[in-house]
Amino acid sequence: MSTARESALRGVALAGVVAALAAGLLLASGRAGEPGISDTPVYQRYGERIAAGGVPYRDFRVEYPPGALPAFAIPALATSTPSGYDAVFAGLMVACLATLAALVVVSLRFLVASPLRLGGALTSLVAGAMLLGPFTLTRFDLLPAAITAGAVAAVLAGRGRLGGAALGAAIATKLYPAVLLPLLVARAWRRHGRAEALRVLGIALGVVALAYVPFVLLSPAGSARSVWQQAGRPLQIESLGSAVLLAFHHAFAMPLDWASGHGSQNLTGTVAAVASTVTTIAGAAALAWIWAAFARGEVGDERFVRFAAAAAVAFVAFGKVLSPQFLVWLLPLVPLVAGIRGMVASALLVPACALTRLWFPGNYWALVKQFDEQSSWLVLARDLVLVVLFFLLVSPGGSGSSESSTATARAPARSPSRAPSPGRT
């Protein structure tokens, strides 16, 4: 690599990380608006119970996985006031955003990205975070997103076992990164054989077990309730299935009703149950296809990040719940995709974030209580943009040539890595 190119890459990387940090600080300052709807009061209650010696899942109910608990407890240990808690928690999320940007830089360096590609990816990431707005600092989703970005960076660095451990930590923090695990295992199998694939799988599941087992032993029922509260959620009002039903409501006067539950606002009734089932089946089929297609094809770095992004988008787009903060999960993955496909993908992700901001948080309760027509159509538009993004990522062609060339340039395969020593709305 020439000195000029290396200097340009370093300059773009530094500028991107600084921009992410500055964006986070701007969001935290209140100058970009107020969060409107915050989850930090819930987190503070959890954190104060932990600080007082309470055991999560046994002494009080927690709906999130054990890996999220430090993010709740640290601010409670640092301060006892609501405003102080909000400030410390926001600071943690700003740090996660800057770390996420740095890890995207690491991934793109291993993908041998040009300064232009690196700058485009970081611009998409920062723009998406800014467009989503200050509420992202009142949710903990930047934490699992940063850990997931670390897992991807480790895999691209040839440290498959470290990547498995990091992905296990991400799953133990929020369940969604589990959709990437079959890709990691398939990649390890194709490159290094079945034994290495089983090691990567065992390490990832082992980290998840380390997080869960102590609480399962102390409170089996409380731990099971936490998992079920996430897995058994009804059709949240911003999901794709709900958006379609809201469109039918406004176009054909189809009756709808809603209720709060599981930490969100959801459509109720038979049609909502049917829509929930249909989208769940569609999402499961999409993920199964992604995993199988990746395992059957070339497992180089560029194809890996594209299918990882596709898996995350499928989980978000077709899920029963699509809280606004879920788009944070896509910010470190979609911008990694190469070529024209990657540019178009980022050009879809950023407007999806902008569309979300148009109704959340300002018009959220109008959407829920009055099924506000303008907000309903905006929700549908955002959800359809994510569906289009999914099909773009899984379609053949596009950046396929760049994927193949990168894989060829980086052959032969590396040796096996060493083992490491609202959601709620």
C-alpha cells in the first residue's frame, strides 16, 4: 500500500471516528432535540435494584438478557438522581457509538477498502445515527451493536474463535446477533473444517451460557420469563405486518384495536395474530434461505459481510416488533457492503432512519391512539424500504465481482485462530 493511500485512509478513519463521537455528543447535548420517549427510567429501576444487592430475574423482573445488566448498573452506581443517571447512561452510549465507528474502520481495513469506500461507510453510519435522533442514547442498543461490530471485525481479521466469543457476548446482551451465528459457523466449516466450526459454535454458545447459567440456577422461572417476554411478543404497531394492516384501515376502513403489553404498543385481534404469523414465517424463511445460500456459496470476506447485513435486515424487516432503535443494529453492518450494491444499500438505510424520525417520537402516540394517517403511511414507507434493502442484499449479481476478486486476493485461507485466553418503545 502506498504511503499516500495509507495516509488518506488514516485521515478518513480518524475523521469518521471523531465525527461519530461529535454526533453522539451533539445528540446528548439536547441541541438536536429531546428524546421524547425514554427507557432510562426503566433501566434506572433495574440499576438501583442491582446496586442495592438485588439479584436480577429472582428478586425483580428484567426483560433483557444478562449482558445488558452492566449498562443499567453502572450509571446507578455513579449517581442517584434521574438527571445524573440519564447523563451517565447517555455518555456510555456515546462511547459505544464512537467504538462502533472505530470497529467499522477496522473491518473495512481488513476488507482492503479504498478511502472513498471508507468515507462513504462512515458517513452513512454517522448520518443514520443523527437522523434517528437523541432517543438512541436512551436505549442500550448501541452496546450490542458495538459488540457485534467487534465480532465481525475479529472474523475479518482471521480470528474466528475470538469472533465467536464476541458474538456470544453480543447475543447475551440482546438476542438479535444470533442470526449471524450460522454464518460464522458455515464460514469456519468451509475454511477450516468441521472441527473448527464446532469450536467456534461451542465458544459462542459457551459465552452465552456463562452469562445466563448463574441466573438460571438462581431463578429458572425468572430467567425463562425474561426470554419469553422477548420471544412471545405480539404485533408491535410499527412492524411490517402492523403497517400493512394500518394501510388497510385507512384505505378500506378495516377496524383495528390496540393495547399495551410486553413493553410496547401492539395491534390486537384476529387479523393482527394472522399478520404476526405471516411475517414471522416470512422472516424465518428469509433467514433460513440466507444461511443455506451462504453455506453453499463462496465464503470470502465481502460475501460474509453482505450476508451478515442481509440476516440482520431480515430479522428487523420481518419481525413482529420493529422499534425505532432496531435500526441501530443495521448501522455497523449495511455500510460494510461493497460496490454499487453497497452504495445503494446505504442510500436505502439512511432514508429509513429519516422516515423513522418523521413520526418518532413526536407523532408516536398519535399513531398509537388515533392511528394517525400520515404517520401510518410513513411507517409503511419505512418498512417497505427495509424490505427493498433486504432483497437488494440477497439478490445475485451487483457487487458479486468485487466479492470474488477480494476472496481471490486474500486466498489462501488463514490457519485456524487461537482460542481467546420501543425492543421497547
